[in-house]
Amino acid sequence: MPEANDVAAVISSRLGRPWLDAMSLQKFLYYVQAWHLAIKGKPLFEGRFEAWPEGPVLPEVLHARQPRIARRAIRREAAQVDLDDEIISLIELVVRTYGSLGDDELAALTRVEMPWREARGNLPEFAPSTTLISEDSMADFFRNHRRLQGHEAGYLSIVGIHARAYYTPEPMDVDSVLASLGPEFDDPGDDRWPSANLDFNGEFYRPDDRKEDRRPTDAGA
């Protein structure tokens, strides 16, 4: 099982942003773990994400990559990491899917998805919390309500995780995410992701769902 910090180093390298914002790196790391749970049924690396106000956070990685660590050391870390091809492919597919999103968009997306919301419960928006995000919830949500480069987790579990040419890059479409939000959400206006703070009283749902049977659905990821 690889170390979470090794996976984080490869994510930064694949994004081409070695000094990626620390909290944005947390979101990419979360999505890699979530998709591995959905596809493989087990975590890729040790450590549990906490439901911070800013979104999912793996504290040990956040603390390990603080500015006090020499940049040269982080650079060497990325070059020295040795992960198998399937893990590299998973990271590549996650980067292709979510890499076009800005920092606020990444934070907003994780905060409207069910695993983080379930862990937060009825906490006020900015209330601190170290509640663990359920890995079962992560696996179930991404298995049933999300796609990675157009493919469901069940399909990838059968054919394998391969970042080959037949995977057409499909970055996350923010407009489709917004279009899938129910009327419970306020119209954000021109500033669609204001500091990643959204009204979380609604859920993703399909327009043709019955009112009493609204549930999370695929937002095109």
C-alpha cells in the first residue's frame, strides 16, 4: 500500500503544479481515494479524511507538506516515488476529470457531495470538525452517482484502470454541475462559486425524479 504523501507528490507532478495550493491538493487526494474505494472496494492508502469546513482533509498529508519543508525535498520526493501503472493511471484519470477546476470550484464540489455532507451533519457552515468521512459512503456515492472520464466505477472494476488514448479527456463541467442542482439552491448569480460557500439545503437530483424521491445523481464527472 503506497503512502498518502507519495500519492500527493505524484498528483502535484501530474498537474504540472509542484506548488499546488495545499487545500486543493487535499481535494485531488480525496478524489483519488474515493475512486479507488469505488472501483476496488478498498482504500489506496492509509489515513482517513476529516470533514473540515474547507472540505475533506487528510491531516497527516496537510501537516507534512507545510511551507517549513524544503521545496527541494518536495521536488525530490515527486521524482523518487515508485507507484504501479494502475495507480498512476487512476491519478491521471482523476487529474483529467477534475484538473480544470479552480481552488474554489474544487472546494465547492466536495462540499455538495454526500460523503462530506453526511459527516458534517447539522454543523454550522464554518464550525470546526474532525469527524471522519465514511469510506463506505465515499465508495457508494462515487460508485453510483459519478463517472470518471465518462465511465462508471463498475465498468472500470471489470476492464481495469488504464489511462489510454481511448479515454477522451472530459474535464469536470461546472455548468452541468450547477444545472443538476435543485431549486433548493439559491441562484449564485455571476459569481458561481463565491469562496466555495454554497447553500447546502438541497441535493443533486434528476429533473424527472418524483419530488418525494430526489436523490444524488451523476453530475457528469
